[in-house]
Amino acid sequence: MAEIIDTRTEPERAIERACAVLAEGEPVAIPTETVYGLAADATNPDAISRIYEMKGRPRFNPLISHVSDIAMAEAHVTFDPLSRRLAEAFWPGPLTLILPQRAASSVHALASAGLDTLGIRMPDGFSRRVIARFGRPLAAPSANTSGKISPTSAAHVDADLGPRLKLILDAGSAEIGLESTIIKVEDGALHLLRPGGLDVCDIEKLTGLAVSRPESAGATIEAPGMLASHYAPGAAVRLEAGDVRPGEALIRFGNAALPGEEHAAIVLDLSPTGSLREAAANLFDYMKKADASGAATIAFGPIPSEGLGEAILDRLQRAAAPRD
């Protein structure tokens, strides 16, 4: 079973122990502001392989490399002026940039799935302190079995991967609760590869440029989270429900009751006050609770598509997609 260290009460021991385990080539579950990540030395192919093995993750699905500052990022990727502007505005924070990898970069090709680009992010919070002390980028997908619901607490990680992990760092519930927004700049244009914890409208306001969306989900895997089926609970998922069928679990939004919910296995409201930020923070935790109710299907009531609603709906559409 994994050793669990509370970063709020033992921050120095947490950092020292994490760096020791990472130096052994073993993954460590670390807290970020988005979700909990399964982190390993991005320069060590054996360590990266352990991430893929532990998650059961397809090796064509690239990993994000997490850095402690822009100087560390610049040692591994080349910034164009627009990407640099985004990094300076939104780092540390829930933004991943897809950038050309430098020839001299020590990040191993396993982390980039053999692409000539690298997904790179500067996380906020305790994980950044771990990276700074370790001194090298950490490849860190979400700390869960591949394709399943992402973890937003140490307890979520322990329930899924705990028996296979040496160490979990516990910083409480993730503040944002959704993975990072992934942006690629190409020929001066902004392309959204995955909506996430950074509202795309904020990017458009900063740059004055429209952000283009992919034509179809999962068509070309350029970044994490682009598989058509992803973030899936054990139960089936039914979206835009106008009613609740007997025995279904219901997850609704904005205190909007649905006909038949009195016969639901469980009723959860992502945000009774209609806050999309609160809904994003609760999404994965509530999906886990609904899944644990034993219901064969989780019904989701309507959720607005603007702002962070875009990222929430992206996760739900992938959760509801046909599974292999």
C-alpha cells in the first residue's frame, strides 16, 4: 500500500520523500490545482514506462511535462511569441502549451509518444515545489487507471492505484477539478486541443484572437485527453436527460429538478447556485459517488456550454462515448 504524506502538515518531509522516490524511477501521486497527477521523471524512460504500465495507458497517448518555471520550460521547448505571451499570462496555472521540442531536450521520446512536439505546463501549488527541488520536468498524467474518472483527492488515488504506488502526497481536494486547457499555436493561429480549467474566453480576451476548435473528438492524438472515450465511470452515461428513469443516478446542475428523480438511486447537484466553477470542481468527485451508488446508468441534466461549461461537457461527451 502507498505511503500517504499530508503536504499541509509535513511539507518538507513530503518534498524530500517525493524526490527520493522519483530518483528511484518510481511514480509518485502529486496534487495539482487541476487534478492529482501520476508523476515520474520525464527524462527517465523506465520511469515513464511505469506510468504507462500503472495506468494501462496507450503509448500513443502523449504525456504532459510539468516544469517549475519558464527557464526550465525553455530548456526543452521553443516558444513562439504568442505561446510565450500565453505562458507569461497564465502560468502557473491550468494551461498546457504544445510546442516544438528542442533537439537538446532531455525529456524522453516516450513522454511525447514520439511526436516532435511536447505538451508543457507550469502547475500551481505544492507540485511546483516538488518539481523545483527535483530539478527536472515531471511527466504527470492524471493519477487513475486510463480512461476512468480523474482523481481530485488523495483518497481517489489511493482507492484506484494505492496498492501499486509507493507514495501519495495529500494536499486536500483539487481546487479546479478539471485537467488543464491545451492550446497549440500554429502559423499565428490558436487551436484548442482540449478544453479545461482555463476558460478559452480568457485566452481570446488576452490575445484578441479567436480560438479554433477541433472538428471531431479523438481524430488526431496530438495531446492528452483527445481519445474519443475517456473519463468514463463503470456505469453508462446518459446526457441532456429530461427525466430520470427508476434506479438511475442523477447528476444535475443549478438546482434544476427533473421528473422522476424521486426514484433515482442518488441525486447530486454539481452547483445548486449555478456556478460553473463549483460544478467543475465537483464533477469527477460526483461521478465517482454516482458510480459507487450501484446504478447501471448515470443521467446528467442539462449544463450550460459557455465558459467552463465547455470543458465540463467535453468530459461528459467522452465519458458517454462508446467504449472499446
